[in-house]
Amino acid sequence: MTDNFVSGDIGGTKTLLQATEWLAGDAQVRFERRYSNREYSSFSDVLGDFLGNTSALGMKPPLSACFAVAGPVTEQGIKLTNLPWLMNARVLEREFGIPAVKLINDFEAVALSVEVLAVDDLVTLQKGLPYANGLRVTLGAGTGMGVAWLIWQGGRYIPLPTEAGHIDFAPVDELQMRLLDYLRKRFGRVSVERVLSGPGLVNIFNFLLDEWGGTENLAQARLESDEAPQVSDLAFNQGYPVAMKSIDLFVKIYGAYAGNLALAGLCRDGVYVAGGIAPRIIGKLQEGGFIKAFREKGRFSSLMEDIPVHVVMNPTAGLMGAAEEAKRMLVAGPGRE
């Protein structure tokens, strides 16, 4: 007899949903679909369409569901940070007749995927000296900046969601100080996410455009917040100086921030850099600027050399983590969470 569960990864721009059959310890994905969030007014509309498709395939209604969501989950409810959707687990249970629904932070889901990622899903920037069962941290720039810790407890890693992407941006040199001043005039308070995200990369580009405006013959106009892919195209395909400098500065800030998180948690069992941007700039991350900035922690620089650093290349890591939790919920059964 088979049972079914549903998992999902809901970001600022897209939603990935997956339906899986569970039989005698074997999980088999039966259906998966990607949705553009802008085309739907609510998550219920997305889930309703998805379950309609699984029903048409002859699948039974799911017994559990876990959805990774971009934003802070409070009492199993959330208003997404970068999307005007409201979600509530109990409402979804009643609306779709699913016995157990759980919402988790998107980087909580990425953290859950670390244990099931394949070797080929990771690119190692620093091997370090891993401590078995030591603290881990996952972070990643995409539409925003996500962070989650992983702590060993009860024989497995437990994810701890955070909103560390919204802590203050900490510049480390004169150029970054000028970037902070530039962004402060625009936003007031400047969080890490204002710099390390898709819109953050655009902020860096526009800042450098202004910095170099008096000395460079610049034909490129300022970009809008959703045009981060254009910065990458200008840098990697067109060799545009401001765009190349933007990527370099982004990587340096990224490395320093990852190092701050690793130091704050003493993450001796690894730092996992995920999110949508890292795989697209993996060549730059491997050049050394990221790790150099990661290690530059003064008296603790030698300690930083011992912390493993990996880049998660699998774009479905969040979905994998949500599926792991939905499977655990199914095995545990209602009321045994």
C-alpha cells in the first residue's frame, strides 16, 4: 500500500511543487511542476492546480505536506517577505484535506537537504578540518539572503531558521564604506540583503557606475532591482568593466559575511553556500577572493582556515529538504511530531 506526500519550495519569484509516493521505505517522485508566482494571486491557487494534476494521474490525496517558504514562519503562518501571499498550515489542511501540513523557512529546507545532497551537488572552496557533528550553517543569495544553522541533536541535524540576512551590512574597507554611505542615503538602514542578493548586486553595480562615472566612458544606464542577470551578462559575456568590478566586490562581501556567520556559530562542520546566485558565479567564487575574505578575521584567521566551505550547486536543494521533512512527517504520523 502506497502513501503520498507533497513538498514545495516557494521563493520570491517561483514555486516548485513535488508529489511523491512512499512504499515500504522507498520514495518515488511521481509529479513535479514549476509555477511563476506572478501568475497566481495566492498559494492556494497554485496548490489547487497541482493537486488537480496529481489526481488526474491517479494519485491518492497526500497524507503530509511540507512547504519551504521565503520568510519568517510564525505559529505556522507567514506573509512572504518578497511576495504578497499569506499562508497558514492549518488553513491549508482544512482547505485541501491534508492531515498534516508544515511550513518551514526556505533556508531551513536548504539546511535539511545537506544530509541528502550527492557529492556532485557540492563544489568545495575550502576542505578545512571538519568536526563530526559540529555546528553547520547554510546561507545563500537569491531574491533575498537566507541563512539557517544546523545543530546536532538526538542523532540527527536539526535546522534552526534565522533572519540573519537582515542584520547590518558591515563594510571592511574604504570602497565598502562608500557603498554603505551610498545605500544609506537611499534606504536609511542598510542590511546585508541590500548588498548580497539579486537586487543587492544591482545596487553594487549602480554604485560603481556612479563611482566611475567621471573617469569612464559609460554607455550603460543604471539598472533596475530585478536586472541582476544583466550584470552577470555584462561581466561574463561582454567584459564590461563596471560589471566585472561589481561581481568582484559582491564576491568579496559574500566571503566576509560567510566568514562572520561561521565565526559567530563556530561552524566547524561546514559552511554551505546555496541560493540562486552562487552556482552562476562559481568560477568567480573559485578564484580565491571569496575564501580570502572568509579567512580575514584577524586573530582568528588560522581558525577560519579549518572550517570547510562548500557551494551547493543543486538548484532544487530547498525542495529536497522540504521533501525530507514531509517524509519524516508521514512516517511519524499525525500527532507524533
